[in-house]
Amino acid sequence: MLILAAVRPELTVRLQRAARHRFEFHAVNTWEAAVDAILRQPLEIAVADPGLSGEVRAQEIERIKVLFPSLPLILYTTLSAELPNTLLRLGEVGIRQVVIAKHDDHPNHLRELLVAETAHAASHKLIDAMGDLLAECPGELRWAIETMIREPASVQSVQELAFRARMDRRTCLRWFARAHLPPPSVVLTVLRAVYAHRLLQDPGYTVEDVAAKLGYHQTRTFTQNVKEVLGMSPGEIRVTLSPDEVVSIVRKRYFSEKYEALADVS
């Protein structure tokens, strides 16, 4: 799981020690680099320091919160005279998680906080919404599909999915059929479309940004896939459908046989 570390180097070191290899950190030292990483990297959480630029400021973090509200954000900083007013201002835009270096940043506390915040990540919410459909798949295959959701650009084909699940392509296809799921190529496309919708709810992403973040080399291909899955263009689903409506649509269109099979068993 990749986390943005927009904090001073000494705080990045503390985060890495707390993570114990459970998380990876994409460290940046400017706010411009932070926004660029959010647009391009498969980030689950952001840890930000109001003093990153050398001056304790709220503006840049406020901008990130407004542009990318779905990205869970933790403040991690040091005490200073300017900090109370900055925290008050950031609290007004909905940022509640604050850690003060050398006061409440014990490694166990940091690790527990990071784990807790993963539940609010867009990919985690998608896994929760669709996870029951994968219940009959082997654990390694479920893990590979969840990896595809968290890191969509890293799994672009059935062959790559099978490789991550440590099985050959034919075995992968058989498991999908046995679980009464559509072919894996269809499932991958559907899950990318649902994830795209969640990203597009954030005003900071353009359609082109989301296409690139999901691993598409051409925005046109991305647009075609979204239309195939949801019947609308990315721009239309952005303003027309809620996340629950999108999940309902894909369940009915692509996974109805799954529920029929479960009903027959019961």
C-alpha cells in the first residue's frame, strides 16, 4: 500500500520505522510534487506536514483537501507558535487526524492510525462493495484482484492477473467460471470503470488524469470502456451517478448469474 509522505525528511524516517514494511511511502519535498503524485501514483493515504516548505502554512493542504476529498489525509508535524491557528484552519475543511512529532508519534500509534485510515481509502471502499463477489475465489486470486484495484496500472491483462495469483492463465479462467463470474478480462474492465467513477468524484482529477492513473495509454480507450460498462461517458457518470448507483448497475449487468447461482445453492 502506497502512502504519500509530504513531510520533512526526519518525519518520513519516523513513518518508515513505524510501518514495518506494511506500507510504502512516496516521499516529496514540495507541494507541487505532492499534487503531481496524487494525480499519477496509486496513493491510498496522504500524510502532510504544514511546515513542509519551511513555513507553517495551511493553504497548500487546504487545496489538496478541496481537490481530492476522497484521499484520507493525516497531519504530521512539529510544535511551533504558528501551529494552533493552522490546525484550526485545517480543521474547518474537515481534517481531523493530527500527530505531533515527539509527543504522540510512538511507532505503534502511527501504525495503528495508518491502518485505521486505510478503511477510508477509495480502493478499500470499492473492495468492500464488491468483495462478496470474490468469496469463492482462492485467497491468492482474491489478493491479486484486490492488488489490481489498489494499483490498477500494475495489472492490465489476464496474464498479469494470473501471474500475481501464482497460477497459469487457464487455471485463472477456470476459477472465474467456477465462481460464476464473468471472464477475468471483463471483471478487470468493470472494476477499473467503477474505480474511475470514484476518482472522478474528486474535482482535482480530469478524465485524462484518471485514464492515466488507471494505466490507460489512450484516453479514448478508457472512455470506450467506461461507456461499455456504465452506458455513459466518464464526464456523464461524474455528474449523474452516485457510487452506490454505479455498484448497483455493474452488479445487475455483470454479476446477476453469480446471485442466481447462489440462490440455486440455497
